[in-house]
Amino acid sequence: MAESKNIEKIKITPSEKFRLTPDEIVARIRRQLSREVSASAFREKREKWVKEDFSLIDEIKKLKKPLIEVGGPTTQGFDLVDFEKLDKKIFISNIAPGCPYYSGGELLGYIGKVDFRADAEHLPFKDKALGGLFASCLSAQIREMTIKEAKRVLDEGGIFVWQGGVDEDVKLAKSLGFEAMEYSRSYNEDGEYWVWNVIFQKLKKEKPPM
């Protein structure tokens, strides 16, 4: 049954139909199915890791400065964050009035509401003004600058939750002085690259010896 369902996916030109024997057509279908099974295995592959003794809830309790989300609201939630256990408000921001909803390339409206409007690449905060920053599935065009802004606006020891990122995002964050404290990652739908959900912490600068 599986072979018959997938026969339409096999690219066979009209001229090939006259050259291929039934056995060759079946062999081609089986190769296609094998590739689909391999891609499915990649999609199912998932890794999780947390640094020993790290607890996001405990770390957030220590923070004295505000927590914000950029590009929100994230209606599907954050993979690594149990918001029911957080006892602090997260102020939601977006450059738009809410999370834009598109269909067929057309803006249909906005999902949810924001507490304030702000550009994730140019946040209206002084250096080290925030205790935590949350971001989920931002477009590729603004990721680099958003990560750099997170470094600027977060206080030392601040928490940076980054969801739906790629390898380059993780490398950039680490190069700017963020340490990965917890992560989950899985392959994208085509099994081509990792998609990362990471909790970073901005490293505290060591005081020079007296």
C-alpha cells in the first residue's frame, strides 16, 4: 500500500515510462521510500542537555531587573520554560501591535497584544538594564542584531532564552560572552540542520586581582 501511495511522488518522464520495466519502477519507488524514512529519522532525532545544578526558575528568582520578550507574543510557548512556575511578569514587545498573522503572503491581522512596541534590533533600554530576554523563531534577517542587542541590554548574569535558532546563532551568542546553560535541539523537517532552543546566561566579568 505504501508503495502505491508514493508512486505519484516519483519523477518519471513520459519517455522513461516506455523504457522502464515494472521491476525498475518498483525499485525506484523503494529508493524514494528509503529516502523518506531516513528524513523522518532525522526529524525524530532530538537531544536535550542541562548544565549540572542549573535551574532556570531559581536563576530567574535571583534577577532584580525586568524580563521582556521581543517579537512576541509567542502563542505556542517556549520549549524550555514552564511559565506557570515563574512568579515574575514578562513584558511582551513587538514592532507591531501583536504577532503578525499572514496567509498567502497577505497580512490578516495580529495575534495577541503587546505591552509595548519596540524594535528587537534597537531596544529602547540602557546598557545592562534588563534581567532576562526571551525570543522565539525570529526571522533570519534580524537574528544577528537581536543577539547583539541582548548582550548589550542584559545585566551580567542575565538570562537569554533563544528559541528556534540555528548553529550560527549559538556560535555568535557564545562568542559574545553567553554561556549555554540548557538546550534542546532537533533536526528541521528535511533533516538538513539543527534547530536550537537554548537558555543562555550572560557571563559575569571577573574582577581583576587586587
